[in-house]
Amino acid sequence: MYYVYILKSQRKGGFYTGFTKDVVKRLSQHNTGKVKSTKHLIPFDLVYSEAYQNAAEARKREYYIKSQKSRQFIEQLIAKAS
């Protein structure tokens, strides 16, 4: 399984979207500063995830979410999942 995930920065309140095979491991990498692009935003909370059968589907969904460039879109996505 592959996962699209959304993290929320506790420090800045911003969101980060990515995809991975292991959400728990990836969250740990983000929170320990091992991901250069998010190092300045730690700590993070995992606020959303979706599962996919293959990497291509997950990457396509990740790009779609990122292409929306909308905090409102992400917040609605999270709210629907709650």
C-alpha cells in the first residue's frame, strides 16, 4: 500500500502534503528534521491520509492536492474525513 498524507505544522499552522509507503516512519522523519524542506516547520501532526494500491495512483493524488494550492481545499478534505 501507498499513502498520501497531510501534515500540519504545530509551529506555523501550515500544511505539507506527501506520499509514502510507511506513514509512521515518514512522520518520524519529518519530526526529527531529516526532511530538509520541512525542517523549519517541525513539529508536525498527521491530520489526513488516504491509501492506494500503487505508487502511481498515490503520486497522482498527491499532485492533485498540491495543484489546488488552497488551504480551504485541504481543510475541507480533512473535515470530510473526520
